Amino acid sequence: MLYININEKLCGFNSLYLGWSRVRREPTIAFRDFKCPEGSDTSGFTEEVVKKVGLPFPEAYTYGEGMAKIACTVREVEGGHLCMLSFCHTVAAENYGGNIKLGSATIGPRCEEPVCRDEEDLLGLPDLDFEKGRLKETLEAVKLLKAAKEAVGIEICGPITTLNNLIDIGGLFKIWRKNPEVIQKVVEKMRLQLLRYIEKSLEAGVDFIAYEDPAGGLNILGPKYFKQQGRHFSKPFVEEALNIIGGQLVMHLCPKTALQLVGLGMAEWEGYTLPEPMPYAQACLELRGKINLVGNVCIHNRNRILKDAQIKTLKLLTL
């Protein structure tokens, strides 16, 4: 456990970003970080999956039928309960205008080079266009899989991970320190766009939504920015997302985000007893309408058996 004392003098960045007119003291916050499983930050597939998909790569990443075939094949090879889309952290960034190299079957899509050089570029990012590119095709793949009677989950990426595919991370932090209001505006824009993405995903028929922002973890942001991001993005975003979902399905949070909210006193863990041991993904599907929010397991470990027949749920708190 990492203990962070935030009784420090807040700089102009904090005052602007948090909307504070003066410094105020707060109690010590105990943040816990989550170590991502090995390989969870990479994309691409095993030879077995590639062979069974039987489609040319990277083209298969770019159209709905190809995406659906990949997702279904991965589920079959893993013996899982859920077809997950998409297969990388670059879909939204590409839609914002990012320069994404599609890679190959074994090395998936990734940022080739940053397209944003300064704050003007960031402030000029367009809205997401759900009628073009891989974003459109991802939603089409959801519909195709649902038509084939598959259970489908969609993975959406948070703002820091998306920005990491649009601008050099060092440049991002430089702007964040000097002109925090710029990052505040950009992150708020992305929050609204992610909520639209959730709405579109529900319309397409998804059974499960997973949110992750690995580049927005404590180990990268540091305690000060991590705290601010939790208060001014994560909490309001999750609240609104749950309102939009309306209990139709279970929303999964990356454990980094879940622990962020718990550390800030904005959420707490609750235990839920399953009828029997089962994989994490299966539990999330079977508990639709009974629980709303989970997040103590990495989505890349979704096939892990909950041997004690217990799943941790996350309850947001009203402060």
C-alpha cells in the first residue's frame, strides 16, 4: 500500500483544476495501486487464434465481419463466455485523428507517432464520429455477434490512455502543469464522448461494458494528478455511465480506477455470493439486473474462476 500525504501546499495547477480559491488541508489518503497482469498492455493474437480466424491481417481489424470473427474465435479458443471488442486501445484515438499503425496479427494496432503537438491541437480535437472507421465497424461487429446469439462485451478506453495515443505523454504533462484548464476542457470533452459511446454500444446490443484507462493509473499520473482525475473525471463519469446503463448490464472498471475511487472515499467494496464457482465474465453476465458495478479483476483475466463463489461489487458513495 502506498501512503500519500496531500497536506502539501497546492500549486496553481491544483487551484485551477479543482476550482479552489485557496489552499485547504485534507487528511492523508491511502492509495493502493494495481499491477496489471503481464501482457495486458499488448495487443495481437496467438498462432492458434490467427489460424482459426483464417483472415488476412491487419485488414481483419478494420471491418465488422472480421472483428466479429476474431472476437468469436478468441472466445472459443479461451473457452470463455464473452466475445470482447475491441482488441486494442487505439480505436477512439484513431477516430479523433490519431496516426495509428494497424500492425499485424501478432502485434496489434498501436500509435505510430503523435499528431497533437500543442494545446491548440488538443482543443481542436473533433467529436467522435460513430459513422466512420473502426469505431463504426466495432459497433457493427457487436450487432453481427448478437445476431449470432453471442454474448458481447465492449471495452472503452479512458481519456489519458486515448491522449497517450494522440500526444507525447511528456508534452501532455507539460501542458497539464502550465495550463491545467486546457486538459480540464479536453478531458471533459472526452467524458461526454465516452458517454455517447456507451449509448451507442447499448443501442447495438452489448451485454457488458468494460472501462479501462491504464495510462491513467497511479504509477503514471502520480498521487496529485491521480487524485484530481478521480474527483473530476472518474467519479462523475461512472455515475453518469451507470445512469445511462440503467441496470441493463454490469459495468466493469479497471482495478486501477476502482481503487482510485475507493482510496478517495467515493466508493466501497461489497461482497456478493454466487450460486456456485464460475468465471468472472460469466458472473457478470448472470448478475445483470442484480449488481451494477465491479472492478477487482483485470478484464484480461475475465475467464478466471471465482473459486470461492464470491464476487466483489463496487458501490458509489454520496459525499
